[in-house]
Amino acid sequence: MPRHFLRDDDLTPAEQREVLRRALELRAEPFARTPLAGPQSVALLFDKPTLRTQASFSAGIAELGGFPMVVDGRLAQVGVRESVADVTRVLDRQVSAIVWRTFGQERLDEMAAVSAVPVVNALTDQFHPCQILADLLTVAQHRGGLDALPGQRLAYVGDAANNMGASYLIGGATAGLHVLVGGPEGYQPDADVVRRAEEIAATTGGSVTVTTDDPAAAVADADVVVTDTWVSMGDEESAAQRVQDLSPYQVTPELMDRARPDAIFLHCLPAYRGKEVAAEVIDGPRSAVWDEAENRRHAQKAVLTFLLEQR
Ligand code: NVA
């Protein structure tokens, strides 16, 4: 059975550390590992919009010696034109791994259950685990290496009910971070996700704190302040309501001042200046968002090499 990366806790704390170690190695030496030499192909299947994910996986797969086979979800119509299982059985005869951005996590689970090759979550409605690996790498980069990760205080504010909120909780707890999430009533993380993150944090020395209606409390003394769009892909219909509900959570220079003086700002992008973040913050000296976007490539290459070795 192949190993998959469907959610953040598919890697144990030791495995996550090994992946991050490889990512640092690959950042220093991009062509150090070429497990896809041939080239072998990796399918990149997108049911939702993409920029960073397509670019970073494509460049990364090429650096691993492979061929990135982009499959347009609008043409493939997975689950409409043919079933998830049939699509998977066709693709896994052509490629060495499948990377999929889609809607419900259950679609990815269905693919993983029948796939003969590793399946990687490139974002679902529930999780975005590749992004969190890139973010952990960015924190390590700005804090003196992987050993500095455990104990960092990461505050995620805004739509804490979305995929990024869930992945920060579980992936951050796996790395031994103190994860603080803050969002208003109605935008709180799923209770199962919080429970799972607490369970992991208890083994790594990290912790999980969920706050409501006080963005300043969430970011107090944070080493890392993070936010995400208030309107995730698929939430467009409730956009106006979301902007109204979440407006107190904009990351402003004043909110950043509640964090530690050397705190960095992260955002998975795309960013909406004047909505979830003020331009002065994302375009200011404490922002590490471009390193973060670059680190997608290194982190994803590392996770692919790890999964391909487990077969
Ligand atoms: N929460 C956002 C993340 C985008 C990378 C979304 O799902 O649209």
C-alpha cells in the first residue's frame, strides 16, 4: 500500500521533522534528489483555481527529474463524467503520484483508498497540509533552523473554521508549536480538529488555544501572526456577510504591535489588502510571504521524495 499525504496528521512528528529536514536540504541544493528521473510523471489535478500550487509543484517535480502532468479538472470532471475510483485507476497506471486539489476531503479519501500510487492533498475544503509544511519551513528559516520550531507561538486570526485554520492546528501541534486561533462566533474550528490537535500537542510539548471575539488576545506575544482570505474558494456566495463578520480581525499594524517585536507575518496567498490584512503589514518589513510562497516548492519536493520511498 502506498503512503498518502491527505491531512497534516498523516505525518508523525518525527516524519514531519524528516520532511522539513529534507526540504531545507533541497532548498540549499535543488537537484540533490532525483527520484523521478526518467522522467516519471506526477499528475496535478485541479478542481479549483490555483497559482502557487501549480507553479510550485510543476517546478519542483521537474527539479526531481520528473514530468508534471497538469490535468484540468474542468475537462476531467471527476465524479461527474466518471467516478473518482475510475479516474484514479486510469491515472495510477500512468503516473508515480497524484496531487489533487478538490472540494470535500471524502473525495480525496476515496481516491487514496484505491490508488496504487501516493496521493497528495493540494487543498480541500477541510485541509491544506502542503501549505503548513511550507509555513513551518518559513518559520524555521526566520528563527534559526528546525530546532527553533518547538515552542514558537503561532497566532492564526480570521476565518478559523476554514482549511488553513484546521491545518495550522494539526500541523502546528505536530511541530510542537503553541497554536492560537482567533475568530468570531460562527468562524470557529471544528471540534474534532481541535481535539485531534490537542491530542498531538500533548505528545509534542505544543498547545492549542481557541479564542473568540478578541483578536488582540489571540496575537498577544505571538512569534508568528498569520491570516487567510475571509472568502475561501467555494464561499463566494456568503462573501458580503463574511467581510462584515470578520472585519474586526484585519491584521493591521496595531494588531501586529500586540505580537512580539520580532514577530513575522505569514499569509498563504492570494491576499486581499484592506480586507484580512492591511497593505502596510503584508508589504512591510515583518512580512515573510514571498519566502513562504517559495518554500511551497521545497516542502512539496520533500514530501514527494518521502512518500515515493515508502512504497
Ligand atoms: N482558505 C483558502 C486558501 C487558499 C490557498 C481557500 O480555500 O480558498
